[in-house]
Amino acid sequence: MDSKASEKIHCLIIGSGPAGYTAAIYASRANLKPVLYQGIQPGGQLTITTEVENYPGYPDGVQGPDMMVHFEKQAARMGADIRFGLATKVDFSQQPYKVWIDDEKLLEADAVIIATGASAKWLGLESEQRLNGFGVSACAVCDGFFFKGKDVAIVGAGDTAAEEALYLSKICTTVYMIVRRDEMRASKVMQERVQRTPNIKVYWNSETEEIIGEKKTEAVRIKNIKTGDTQTIPISGFFVAIGHEPNSGIFKGWLTMDEAGYIKTQPGSSKTNIEGIFAAGDVQDKIYRQAVTAAGSGCMAALDAERYLGEKGLH
Ligand code: NDP
């Protein structure tokens, strides 16, 4: 088939995390014949995490990547058309709604469910960008292995940073945790685990000034915000775990968002400001951000889409 040709579909789902796949399961069972585009990270953020202990139905826990394979298989078994490709542009000015995949293929859909999730934030240092892939990473689970028996640093103080520091502590010799305040945002249980781990050393009230190294990461220079003292710590790996931002860029100008770019949905629903366009998962949720809440909102989006298509006589 000509990849440039447009294709008319009933229900398009953009994104392949828990929200996207759950929407696909429900939409398939409602006979909406959904087409799901996976984006650049099939399975979403859970594919870069380790053990998930808080998703109901897995009494012994489950590895994040395995769980997402289960989600995908279930959606495929229900009949969802799952494809690899990234939505790069949209035109929501009229029905059917237009979405371009990989800048070339045009899809026209009666209903669109946006489940594009969120992505890791970076500090914004020149050295961080230059050494990205040369010791600098935003995913301890993906890259920790490369620093076996070495010293590494991790910046951040939320649950992600705590979880990743613990993960790294099992592989690396010493993990230096750089925390910008005198307390952590992470849950109590995670903080306690960090503090009980002898090879994690926390630097409080500290910010990263520079990652040092020409072709690979060799050290990090940190500054104590209270005293102004700086110090250089030799490391081989530098991990960034300072939160996420919603993947909503291509919808700017069409959909109502908050100041951070999270898509606004009407309370108690997945409806956006445009009828027939629905949002689910982390792209519209900065509060809960859990796999189970994302899955729940994906279910809501599919039910909202089904109702909308029925009311419009499109289904
Ligand atoms: P958070 O937004 O919770 O935390 C981000 C952390 O990074 C904060 O400690 C923040 O510091 C710090 N930070 C932000 N910007 C900078 C910067 N420029 N320099 C230095 N530090 C910075 O993000 P997380 O990804 O950790 O967690 C997101 C959500 O996911 C949370 O709700 C969390 O509970 C949840 N989660 C749950 C898990 C689980 O249940 N197993 C695992 C992982 C995440 P400050 O505190 O000073 O603002």
C-alpha cells in the first residue's frame, strides 16, 4: 500500500502504555475496530522500570516490560490493529480528524483517544546533552548494567530516583544521590530503603553544576546550595531522575492544556475541549500517574468514544 495515501478509520488510539492498551481492549470488544499506534517507546514508561508490586492481579509482582507484553497481547487478542509509528501532526478542525504518522501517512478518524504519556525531564546542562549516551542516562534500568562495579551518581529525590538508586546500588559500587533540598519527595518507605542501603550516599541541598568528561563521563561537580561549597566526585555514570513532562506537543493549539502541558479533560470523563477527542493516562494526569489509574482512564476513554460514536450515528 502507498504509505502516503490516507486511510479512513473508526477509532484511533495514540500511545501504547496501560492507558492506550486498555482503551484498545475496550474499544475492540465494543467493535470500534481500533487502530493503535505505539509511538517511539512501545509499552511506554513501564518498559523502563523493574518490578511492579502495586498492580492488582499480580500477587507476586511483575516486571514492567513483561506486564506491557501482557497488555499488548490482550489488546491484540481482542482484535486491536496494533502498529509501530509515531503521530507527528494533527488537524482537529473538523470531522473526520486528521492525524499524520511519521510525517507521511495520513489517517482520518471518527474518534481519537490520546494516550501518549509523559517523558523524562533533563536538567538542561550542556554537558548532560553532550555526554548523553556516554555515561549520561535517564533510565537506570536500561543502562545500569553498563556501570557494573563502578561509581555512579543520580539526581532527583522522588520515588523514581529512590527506586533507581536502589536498583543501581545492587550493580554499582557506590551510588551518589544528589538531592536539591534537605528532604526527599519520595514516599516514606522508599526513603527508608535508600537510607538503609550502605552504598548509597546522599548529598543534601546540592545541585549539579557540570558533568565532567570529554568523550565519556568521568566526574560530576556539585554545589552545596546552602554553603556554596563545590566538590568534584569521580563517577562513570550519571542518571537523571527528576520527573516527567507530558507528551502533548503536537496537540498544542488544538486542545486545552494546563501550564505544564497536561491535556485538560472534563471532570469525571476523558472528554477534551473537542468532541470526539479523548485523553487518557499520564498525558492528562499529573496527580496519580500510576499504571492502574492510567488503565482505568483508558477504559473510560474507550467507553466515552463508543458513546460519542453512537450518538453521532457513526457506529
Ligand atoms: P517527582 O515529580 O515525584 O519527583 C521529581 C524529583 O526530582 C523531586 O524530588 C524534585 O525535587 C527533583 N527535581 C526536579 N527538578 C530538578 C532539578 N532541576 N534538579 C534537581 N532535582 C530536581 O517525579 P518521579 O518521577 O520521582 O515520580 C513521579 C510520580 O510517579 C510520583 O507520583 C511518584 O510517587 C510516582 N512513582 C511511583 C513509583 C511506585 O509506586 N513504585 C515509582 C516511581 C514513581 P523537589 O522535591 O525539590 O521538587
